[in-house]
Amino acid sequence: MGDTRVTVIGGGLAGSEAAWQLARAGVAVELVEMKPERRSPAHVLPGLAELVCSNSLRSDNPHNAVGLLHEELRRLGSLVLGCADATRVPAGDALAVDRERFSEAVTARLSGDAAVRIVHREVEDLPPPPGLAVIATGPLTGDALAARLAEATGGRLHFYDAIAPIVAAESIDRSIAYARSRYGKGSGDDYLNLPLDEAQYHAFVDALLQGEKVPAHGFEEPRYFEGCLPIEVMAERGTEVLAHGPLKPVGLEDPRTGRRPHAVVQLRREDVEGTAWNLVGFQTRLTWPEQRRIFRAFLPGLANAEFVRLGQIHRNTFVDAPRVLAPDLSVRAAPHLFLAGQITGVEGYVESAACGLMAARAVLDRLAGRAFRPPPAATALGALHRHLTGEAHPPGYDYQPTNVVFALFPPLTGRFRGKAGRKEAHVERARKELAPWIDTAPPTAVPVPAAG
Ligand SMILES: Cc1cc2nc3c(=O)[nH]c(=O)nc-3n(C[C@H](O)[C@H](O)[C@H](O)COP(=O)(O)OP(=O)(O)OC[C@H]3O[C@@H](n4cnc5c(N)ncnc54)[C@H](O)[C@@H]3O)c2cc1C
């Protein structure tokens, strides 16, 4: 194996998984983690793969997209899933873990692997070519490295994200919502619109002002972009501010009455097939229970809304992956560097681990001198890859982090018995498609180029 190594920077969910997958394939890895010498404001444990907030890896039911991703990762020999299973605590159909034992298990497996050398220091500069490196430093990437990455990616690195909620199409009341683009632009009916009369609008603004907000962490001082303000911050600036901003009704007359409502909430298609819709301009710091309560109670047409994702704003370093990364997750402007984890714009522990696995397989393909073989599109891994390349999104999509959801999968054809039948079809198709990709598992002991 010699002393030539692939460098993995960041020993979180993605970096630990990437290091493990590379080591399993016989590649020597140097895993560089800044803890315990330096910690991000959210990290407190000494070990690798720290879960910074919830101890849940979410649903373990394969009929849920993240549960299907669990299953795929297990089939691919994932370190993160293996250690999660070994340190699991009872949590219904969720996969929750004892976070300290989980981190200890991942740390023990990697530090006990002869192919992995763990180094503790903060990386402040991008590793030079020709050695290959995987950067997996997460949403709270150290400032110096983030600045270098921003330079290398032409400034396409976000530091805060403002996420608006997303609603499942079938839960929107179409007897209230009407399809129309402002002034009939585009195809004329690209958006769904929820009309509010004056009384409904004022009741909604009052609810926003009174709703419970998530307190900011000390390191998340609210530095909002003016073009991306939380709705409650806009509401604080004046009662009619929202009606002149994201809820502006001009050009959105209700075709059923011919009249212009006092305010209009617009929903924009989140995926090509229109299974999920984004509440335009609804980035918010309301707590998740408050978002569910207020949006269902005060927005006409959303009384039974099922939220695919809820809004949030927090520090989150991520690149505009469809533009910055090649399909193999290498940086277009610096192809010896691969990105993995939340820094690519996937969201969540499991998605980040999955991205680490994908990046490791891409590195192995590069080392073996063959073209990158992306995960099959209809698998949960493939759905995440479709998000990263932009294939899952309509043209002009404003790239934002996302969890894995069925809306990212290629559309299914045929008829299904309800939502459950559709999910079953997704799962069956994904299981079938993953098998050949597992069979093309990379060979062991591939040659490694000299590090720079
Ligand atoms: C406040 C907060 C709460 C969250 N809550 C949840 C939640 O409840 N559920 C969920 O699924 N996801 C949550 N997330 C997202 C979660 O953090 C990520 O999905 C996941 O941890 C990302 O994995 P990663 O490997 O990309 O990054 P991380 O797990 O953050 O790992 C990155 C690692 O890189 C190290 N590092 C950073 N910079 C450098 C450097 N320059 N040199 C060397 N090492 C470096 C860090 O110390 C860290 O160990 C939360 C994120 C934040 C910020």
C-alpha cells in the first residue's frame, strides 16, 4: 500500500463513512479531524461522527425515503449504519442511537483499521494536487478552509441557508388553491396560489408575530440577507409588508372570481412531477410545531397540509453543487478535490453519510482510471445524486439543502393504490436497481497516486 494516501478532511458522518469505504477497498487514508484541538460551536464530544443535535437517524421504515436509504447503506456495508444498529435505543420505527456509544463505535472501528491514519488538526488550506482529497467538513466548516473553498468555487458557497417549508401536493386543497403565474407568465399556471382576504391576512400576520420562534445559537447571530428575510421579521416591520413582498397579489387575480385577493401565498413546484410544493418566501425561524399549527390554521388551502420539510434558518456552509461539482462530486475547478456530506447541499445525518459513501466510490473509480458510475437513479442514493446534479429539479431551481424524499426520485409510471401503493412501487424499483451497483463494488487494492 506504501505511504501514499487519500486525504479525508473532517471526521463527521460523511468523512467517517468515506474513510471507511476507501479503507475497505484497500486504499490508505489520512483522516484529518480538527477535534479535540478545535471544535465548532455545535460539537462537544471528543470522537468522530458526532450527532450534534437529535440522536435520531429518522424513520427506519423503508417505505419512507430515509428508511430506504438506511436499507441501501446497510446493503453497501456502511460504517455509519452498522454502528447505528449496534448502538440503537428503542424509538418506535425510528433508528435512534446512544450518541456517545455511536461516536465511540465509529471512532474505534476507524482507529482500529490499519489503512486509516487519524490526524487531529484544523485544515486551513485546500490540499494541493495531485493527491486526491475528500472535503467533508460539514455545515460548520472552519472559517479559513471555508474561505479557501469559496475562492475555489467562484464564490458559490453559502454561509446561511434560509429554507422555506415544502408541502406534499396531495395535501393541498385544490378547491381553494388556484394555478396561475403572475401576469400569466411562463406557461401561465406554473404556481399554485392561496388567496387571503383582508381579515384572513391580518389574522395570519398576528399569528406570525405571536408564534414561538427558535432561539438563535450563540454562533448564529441573525445576519439575514435582505432578499431572504424570515417572514416573521418582515411582519415585524409593518402589517402590510408581507402583502407588498412575498404575498403580493398583483397579477394573481383569482380566475374563479376575477378579483384580486388582498394577499396571495404562492407555492412553487419543488420537483419536476409536481409532487411537492415550496411556500415561496416562507423562510422562517418559527418552531416546527408552530409552523404546522399556524400554516394549517391560517393559510386557506393548507388545513390538512402534510409538510415534506419545514422552514429553518441556520448557519450552513454548502456549495451550489449542480454548478460547482462534476457528477462524481469532484470540484470542477479543482478536480483532485471531492466534496462529501452536508457541504454539498444534502441535509441530515444519513444523507451526509450516504454522500460520503458516494464520494468514496467516486474516488475509487478515479483511482482505477474508469468513469464514475453514479448510483442508479431510482434508488434513494440515486435520488440524492439527482439532487446534487440538479437532475431532480426544474430549470432555474434555487439550489437549497434537502433531505432525501420521494419527490427527488424519477417519476413512476402506471396507476397505484393510493400513497401506500406508490411508495411500495418506489421501494420495489429501488431494490431491484441497487443490486447491480452493489455487484460493481470497487476492487480492493487499487493504485494510489502520490500525495502532493
Ligand atoms: C445546529 C445544528 C443542528 C443539527 N441538527 C440535526 C438533526 O437534528 N438531525 C440531522 O439529521 N441533522 C442535523 N444537522 C445537520 C447535521 O449536522 C448534518 O446533517 C451532519 O452532521 C453533516 O455531516 P457532515 O459529515 O457533512 O458534517 P459533520 O458531521 O458536521 O462533520 C464535519 C466534521 O469536520 C470537522 N471539521 C470542520 N472543519 C474542519 C477543518 N477545517 N479541519 C478539520 N476538521 C474540520 C468537524 O469538527 C466535524 O467533526 C444539524 C446541524 C446543525 C449545525
